[in-house]
Amino acid sequence: MLPGISSGVVPFFNIASGGKPPTVNLILDFTVGPEDAGFMIELEVYAAGVRQPDKMMGLALELDVLPGLRYKVDTNHDIIYMEFSGDVPVQHDLESIFRKLSLEAKFVGHLPPEFSTKKKTQRIA
């Protein structure tokens, strides 16, 4: 480790230094905290029949307008992989997209709390 450089910081060396000891040109800091890096939510959805061309087109038309969403479809296994890097729609909204296309969405794995219905039950008095 170089003097004055903390752990988590990677120095970038000038390799073509002409036989002289390398000099540090740039220091890259990889110690960014989670509050600075933002967040990403990943979801996997199984939807039998999504490999049909009309379903693929309908799904593309619906998902392409969601901001901050990157997705890909595994047509061999009818699975849609989604990554949300901004606002995450609630579970009901995504399910309605699949229902509109006559597909049944089954979410794979543990669902993150940001994806819940976000509805709070209120007592009627």
C-alpha cells in the first residue's frame, strides 16, 4: 500500500514511465457508501406463455414506458428478469400489466419490501 492511501482506494499507475519508478496519475475511490450509490431492485417473474410473439410485443409495449426499468426475457423458460433503478411500481401494478396480456405473473423468490402493495389498513370506527 502506498503511503497516504487508505484501504479501498485503488491507485492507477503510469506503466510507460521509461524505467523510472511509477508515478500515481489518478486515484479511484471505491469507498462510496450506499446512500451515495443509490439502489436497485431486482425481480424475477415467471409467466407461462410469454414466449409467444404477440405476448412478447405486448409486454415490450407495456414495460418500455416504465422509467428506470431494465428487463430481459428468457424465452426458453418464460422468465422475465427486471431491474428497477428508480421508483419501483407496487406489486398490484405489475400484476395488472401481465393480466392485461392474459398472463399469470408468478414472482420468484423473496419480494423486497419496496415492492409491497404499500397500502395500510385503516380501522373503520
